Amino acid sequence: MGFVANSQKTVSAKKKGYLRNSTLVIIAFASVFFPRCLEAIGFPAPINFVHFIIVPFSCLVVLLTSRNHSQKQRMIVRQLLTGLLIFFGVVITSAFFNGAGTINAFLSYMLLTEPFFLLVSFVSLPLSLNAFKRFRTWLVSFLGFHLFLVYIQKYLLQVDTWEHLGMSPPDRIQGVFFISGSGHVVGASVSFTFAVYCLMTAKFMPLWLRIFIASAAFWHIIIADAKQVIMVFMVAGCILFLLKFRDPVVLIKYLTGGIAFGYAFLWCVNNVAAFKSFNTWADPELYGPNGQATLGKTTAFRVIPSHYQSPLNWWLGLGPGHTVGRLGGWMLREYRELLKPLGATIHEASSEVWQEGGSFFIVSRSSLFSPLFGWAGIWGDLGILGLAAYLWLALLVWHYLCVDDLSKFLMLTVFVFGLIFSQMEEPGYMLSVATIIGLQWQEKQMLRG
């Protein structure tokens, strides 16, 4: 129904153009996935910002040059672009109202919307079967290289012994995200996302390889001490389980798998030395109304409103990059020399959250309890309107593009990660998820055709 796979005449006439567009999207993904590697081998720091231009540019080219759109494709693209425009309006209004720099508005907008631009590109691409397989091969190669690099760093380079990096040894195991402050969590998230993709849908790969990748990804979480990743995927799995309640067969399948995994994991925590760090969260006193975990995690909700100067701040926040998202939390400070001449603005609210949150010992022991996390960042920067506009974009993706359990599960992991740390503004992780969702959507459309 409008797809190239079903119209051989259209394929032969426009194949080169579509392959060129799909290649452009691959390059866009690579520009997000590998800049830390390039910086580590000597490229200048601005390499980390190049993808903010490449991703929307590739989306624009695909939109302007891909002609064979079905009515369904056009409708989805129109809905996503409308949502992106509304969100852009909220970001600009918030920046203007709060005196935030133009560069703040641009970076905040791109950090949060890059995955949606990539999905617009996917929906607009009428991929042939060969182009689809080619894109899938590149994705698997990129993710596989990341996992391979993790083990090179751990067992060959032994980066966990490099004291000059100034972080705890497990945190230095980061794969392609070497080296960044939260690279170990981002890297483990990408690896486990890859593992879930292989186990749930990658039937084009031999079973032994899928099991090997899943095992390697799980061990990556252990050696990087990124235990919150397992918790996120378990919570997302529970939510998906509840959503499948109407289908008893699927319910039994997930329940059986969940019980088996939960029992095995609990046994490992109590009997395997490598899993002992999971006991960090075991003290019930941490989670009471006055517990360290509760007070540390909710710091932003006490500090940010204290800086409101108008009722409009509830609706528009304190301005893009001014509170506890990735941009305001540390990115503006990390790249101060680069961004300050461009007019970047920093608000005292973000440093106050850092200071008050840091007074709770549990915050320094695990990012699970960090007061700087995705949903709080959107609310703090852009207010209720920004949060509503972003949720609307997410709802559009869920409704139109999450066509199977894998896509829904990955969307739920993003939602849960947003309650923990800044994963929602980590381009490498978010675009990995978006690419898998886009490929799953493309495959379903070709099968239906």
C-alpha cells in the first residue's frame, strides 16, 4: 500500500534516490553514536555537537526528496511535525520569558527532539527490502561494535585501572561513549537494548549468536556496575505485562519468563560476589518520607519552585538549560568555553539542586537517586506546557509507530529512565531506541503490504 516493496516500477525508477536517503539517515545515526570515540582519539570537543545539525538536515532532505508516500505515512509525518512545532513554540516562549540564551533554546530543543526527527525520516523513507536489510545490518554492526569495545576496554586495555580518569573503576567501562560522566550507564543501556532486540525479534540471526549477545550485554551491566539498567528494564517489563493483561496467552508467557528471571536474579544477588552491589538499595529506611533516597531524589521539586517569580513559571518553567536536565545539569558547565561566547546562560537553580542533593550520601552512591533526571528537567526548564507537549509527542510515537511488543517495551524503558537520570537527553541511547522502533515499523508495513 504505497510502499516500494509493492511497486517494482517505482523501485526501479527511484531506487538510487531512496538508497541515498537511507544512507543519509545511517550517517545521521552514526554522527550521534560515535562522537565520543572520535573525541577520545583526538578530535576537538565540538565534534559532539555536529549531530545537532546532521540529524535535522537529513530529516529535511528525506522529507523533500521522498515522494512515494502513502496516505498513512503522510498523516503520521504531519502529526509528528505538528507536535515538533508545538514543542518548539513552548521552548522559544520559555526561553524568551526567562531570558535564556538562544543557544540554550536550540540545544534544549535538539536534545529532546532528535529521536522524533529521526522517526520522521524513517516514516518518510519508502524502503525497499534490500535497503531495509542494509540499514538493519548497519545498526547491528554499530551496536555490536559498541559491545565489542566494552570488552576491549575491560580485558585488553583495562581502562578500569586508569586512575587519571578520575572516576570509580567500573564507571570507566563505556564502550563507544568513552569517556563521559554517565557513559557507563548509557553504554550499558544501549547494550541491553541491543540484547532485547536480538532476543525478541532478530530471527535473522542464529539463535546461538542472539544468546551470546544477550549474555555479553548482561555481563556488561555487571562489570560497569550499571545496576539501575536492570531495574529499569524490569519495571518496564512489569508495565508491559500489565498492559498485556487482556491476552491470557501472552500474559502467561511474560509471567513465566519474568518469574524465572526474577528468581535467577535474586539468587545471584544473594550468592554471586559480582552482584553484591545491588544490596546498596536494600535498606527500607532509605525510602521513608524523610529517608535519604526520598529527600535526595525530590530535591529539584523543592528548589526549583523557590526561584519562581511569576505564576507563569509554573507553565513555562525557568527556561531551557536552567534547571536539572542534561543541558543545565552539567553540559553547559562542561562546555562552558565553547558555549559561553555563543550566549549560553546558566541559572543558579541547577547548582543549588546539585549542592542540596549532594548533601545526601546515597546520591553519590548511585545515579538511581540523582535529583537531576529527565522528567524533572523538562518540567523545571519548560514547565507544565513543555511537559505536556513532550508527552504528546511520545504518545504519537506510541500510538502510530510502536507496532509490536518490542517497540512498546523500549518506549517504556525510556519513560522509566526519565525517572532516574538524564537518559532522555542522551542522544546515543535515544536514537538507538528510535532506530529500532523505526525499523520495526518499516518491517510491519512491508509485511502488511
